[in-house]
Amino acid sequence: MTRVLGIETSCDETAASVVERGADGQPRILSSVVLSQIEEHAAFGGVVPEIAARAHVEALDGVIEAALMEAGVTLDEVDAIAATAGPGLIGGLIVGVTMAKAIAAAKNKPFLPINHLEGHALTARLTDHVDFPFLLLLVSGGHTQILHVAGLGKYERWGTTIDDALGEAFDKTAKLLSLPYPGGPNVEKAAAQGDPKRFAFPRPMKGEARLDFSFSGLKTAVRRAATELAPLSQQDIADICASFQKAVTETLSDRVARSLERFQTLHPEIAEPHLVVAGGVAANQAIRTELDRLCREHGFTLIAPPMKLCGDNAAMIAWVAVEQLDAGLAEPDSMAFAPRPRW
Ligand code: KG4
Ligand code: ZN
């Protein structure tokens, strides 16, 4: 049995969780506490790093305590302490890593520095027991990547964004339209009332052989439409959101279809290949529906972790640590490991 306390403080969520792989080999989330700072940042229309760092300092103690209590375990009953060590906002990373190291030192347990993206990448193994290798579409506020996940610690990047991340494109579109922060869910909500055909926004990179993404041209097109129409009616806003979401979904679809084909060429032996979608944008229903359609068409199974594990959380961090410990792959000399804002 391997049981880990995980801590996540890389952006605007203060989170702690206890996760274990039981004696039966099954992963279990004993607790997952996520305290969002959305209210603190809403007035600024985005995450303010200084405010985030201070809020993590204030909240982390209580969040860890709540996670232990909910799990019904004490610090003596966990095997290791893990924390997100990057990539992310340096202030928050320092808060989480310092706390984890302090607990580890006090309790004489190992500390594991975890890569936030690896957390998103392996969530599907925690929730859906997906076997290696699989194809991963990671779409969050800071990242848009297609990864070939060959095994634990074996990640091959097939495509990435050359400018904005997809979540960022949603957030910027929301800001342009004066929709409240966080943008993604609000754009999706507005889009549901809109006409996706009203605006012919570009489909950047569509049809290109390399698997990269680009979203800044789309953002410019949205800005132009919004400026030309100002002042915007509710319907204008809904139509822009719907047209934007349609453009994004089609672009994504084109890139993913190519990736599925590439994966199949590489792994003809896998009868039931998996596409895993992770990161905050994976909460978007229109995107999920399109990915599901694509997967069916190509003979893939789409795995999308439950909504609350798509966004930032600490269960995914604790889980990577469990996998590393069980595989004997934990970072040696981890107490000297410094947070890496870019990792
Ligand atoms: O993974 P995440 O919680 O944080 C990191 O960036 O690591 O992702 C947050 C991003 C934000 O940009 C947010 O606007 C976007 O995910 N997002 C969505 C939706 N829910 C969250 N984007 C589109 N549709 C949604 N329903
Ligand atoms: Zn994230």
C-alpha cells in the first residue's frame, strides 16, 4: 500500500489531497480539498500573482488539515509528502514546496517534487485505470499540448501552441466581451444561447501537417468583431462566443484527428487505444462532444476525467507521487529541489 499527501499551489487554487494505491492495487482518493481563489482575483479579471501567493500562505494550513481529516488519516499514516514544484507562479510554488518539505522533514518522510502537467497527464490512470501508452490532449489555462504518453516519465510532445494556450484564448475572449472571470465557463454558457454561424472566425493551423496550435489570430478576429459591433447586445455576445467556440472546436478536431492517425500508425498492436483529455478546458461540453465523435470515428475510447479532477487539484499531484514511489522513480535528493516556474 502506498499513501501520499499531495499539495497543489501553482496557480489560483489551494489544494490538498490524500491518495493511495491500496493493497488490492486499486487507486483511491481518500480526500481532495480545493479552495478556489476566484473571488480574490475576479475584480482584476485574472490571476494576480502577489495576491495568489498571499492567499496560499493564509489557506494552506487549513486546507491540508481538512484533507487529512476528510481522509481520516494523520501525517504519521502517509508514506510521503508531494507538492507541485512547477510549472506555475513562483510565489505559490514556493509556498507549497516549502510547506511540503517542512512536513516531510518534521515527520521524517520523503518529499516528492511533482510536475503539474504530469499530474494532469496521469489523472486518467487514477480515475479510469488507463494503461500506457496513450494519447493525451492537455488543454488548460497555460498549456495546449498533444502528448504521446509512452510510460511513467516518458512523455513525447507531438504538438503545442505557438502562441496562446486554449484556456487563455477562452479567458481573453471573455475579457474582450466583459464576461466575468474565469472566462472559459462563461464563454461556454453564453455560447449556448448564440449562433455559431454568425461570424466566420479563422481556423488557425487547420490542415497543416505538423500538430501545433495557434490561437492568437482567432483572438484578434474576436476583438475586431467586438469593436465593429460595439456597443454589444446580449445576443451579439452570445453569437461571438458560439462562433468562437465553434472555431476552436474545429481547429482542435483537425489537430486531434491527425494525432489519432499518427498514434495508430505507431501502435498498430493496440486494439483499443485511448485518447485522454485533461486540463481545465476539458470541462467544456462542446469540445468533449466533438472529441467523443472523433474517437468513435477512429476506433479510440475517449477518457475525460470527472469535472472536478479536470481543473487544478491535489489528488493528481499525490497520484503522480504514488506512481513514482511504486515504480522506484522518485526524485533523489529532493530536499534540494527548487521550484521551477518553467519546467
Ligand atoms: O487546468 P486549469 O484548471 O488550470 C491551469 O491552467 O493549469 O485550467 C484553467 C483554464 C482556464 O483558462 C479556464 O478558462 C478554462 O480552463 N476552462 C474552460 C472551461 N472551464 C475552465 N474553458 C472552456 N470551457 C470551460 N467550460
Ligand atoms: Zn492545471
